[in-house]
Amino acid sequence: MDCIFCKIAAGIIPSKKVYENEHVLAFYDLDPQAPVHVLIIPKTHITSAAEITPENSAIVARIFEAAAVIAEKLELKDGFRIVSNCGPAGGQSVPHLHFHLLGGRDMTWPPG
Ligand code: DGP
């Protein structure tokens, strides 16, 4: 298991958990880019959004269901942003599918 987020999902590397169910784990990002910066990951290894297929795409729905629960729990009443960086040009640094949930400040557009 040579994947940081697989190790976090397995509890081998500690994280500050926000939400967890059978399929999904959410924890605070080590390098927050907003007052609230949570990473939501599938517990099973999928490398990136580019690896989503009809066979594994249900996890994306589970992740967005978790995002709505987390946003409610963290009182992001004014809104939030969900981002998934994909591949080197997309700015992905950890090759395990993850969604950044950012909130607590006004977001800018376009992102850098
Ligand atoms: P990305 O660059 O989109 O692949 O996002 C990866 C994020 O993961 C980045 O914001 C920093 C965060 N990160 C990397 N390693 C760890 C870790 O060990 N623990 C936590 N909580 N976050 C991590």
C-alpha cells in the first residue's frame, strides 16, 4: 500500500477526521487554503477523476452526499467550493481520488 491516502483511510497515518462511513472518509487538509479545507476520499484506491468508469462511479455520488452532510455540519451556510485536481496539469499532487471542500471565505473565479 504505497499511497498516502490509502494509509490515512486504513488509519496507518493519522488524520483529523470530519466524517466517515463505509465507503468515504473526510479529513482536514494539512495545508489549508481556506478557513475550512476538508479532503473527501473514497476508501478504495482510485487514482484520479480520469479513472472513473461505469463500474466505480457510484463512489462519486457517495462523496457528494458526504459533502452535503459535511457542509451542514460545518455550517457553511453561505456556500462552499468542491474541487478535484486531476493529473499533473490539473495540479494533483496525491494520486488517490480526492475532492477538496473549501469554505469559510469568498472564493475567486477563475481559479489559478
Ligand atoms: P492535490 O494537490 O489536489 O492532490 O491535493 C492534495 C492535498 O493533500 C494537499 O492539499 C495537501 C494534502 N495532503 C497531503 N498529504 C497529506 C497528509 O498526509 N494528511 C493530510 N491531512 N493532508 C495531506
